Amino acid sequence: MKRVYIAGAFSSDNILQVFENMRLGMRASVKVLLSGYAPFCPWLDYHFSLMIRNTEKLEVENYYNYSLAWLEVSDALIVLPNWESSVGTKREIEVARKLGMPIFYNIDDFLSGGMLK
């Protein structure tokens, strides 16, 4: 099964936009999963924060490093719309380019023949 990293905006100064970004990212990941690929969905990372105990702490860099480790072993990168102001997505695109990884800026282009399973 091919691994596909889904990238796009997550954070915002508006909590409703954060939820919308999460919804769009999770929905795209489900679409990719239903198409027979193994998606990496960064919008599910909030679960880690829910499991933190008293003295434990995760920094934003922990999340970035964790995500990039998965990107490095992925077969393709799908970038969702409205990513342009996302620092994390810009970093992910840069890493994917350095790795020579196929990058798709349209999920339907990817699914309509972007990669063989």
C-alpha cells in the first residue's frame, strides 16, 4: 500500500478556522484511504495533546519533527488548497522537493492516476 502524506493549513488565529482546517484535512485523508492508499493525517495529532500528563510537554517542534519523519518515508505528498500561509506546509513541500517526491496540489489529480497502488 502506498503511503501518502496529506499537507495543508492547520492553525489559525480563529478557532473556527482551525476546526475547518481539521475537517478538510481529515476528510481528504478519508478520501485517500477509501481509494486504497495509506494516508498520514497531521490533523489527528491533537490526540497526543489530550494524552499529556502532569509533567509532560509537547512543543510545536515535536509535532513538526514527528510529521517530517513520516513525510520522509511517504511515496507522495498531497497539498490541500489554502496552504500558502502555512509555515508547516511550506516546510513539508520543501522536504518533499529535496527528496524528489511527487507533489500533487489537487487531490483529484492524484486519485485519477497520480500513482499506482
